[in-house]
Amino acid sequence: MRHRDALAALDRRMEGYSYRQIAVFLYGEKAAGHDWNSPDQTMKNRVIRSVKRGVRMMKGGYRTLLN
């Protein structure tokens, strides 16, 4: 699921989506609406990490999955 989320997040980010819009896409409006502004920022951090993971995969990191 992490790899799927990373690629989906990367695609949305490259289309100009905000991190919040990516959260809605990945987790749904209800979850994003509830968790997005939580003090611990767990969802924000998860979305940002997903985008970064997607970028690494795009730059060749996907090859590690083939080993």
C-alpha cells in the first residue's frame, strides 16, 4: 500500500494538487477533514513522505523492488 500511495501521491502532486487534496484522494474527505489539522500533523507528514517516496521511485528507486 505504501508504494501504491506513493505513486498516486506523486501523480497528483505533478498534476498540481495540494498536499491536502492528495490526502482527500488517498484517505477520503471525512478522514482528511478530521485528521488534517490535528496537532501532531500525522496525516500531513504521511502525505509529504508519500510524495517524497514517489519522487524517489520515479528517479529509479523502483528498481529496488525488482531485487
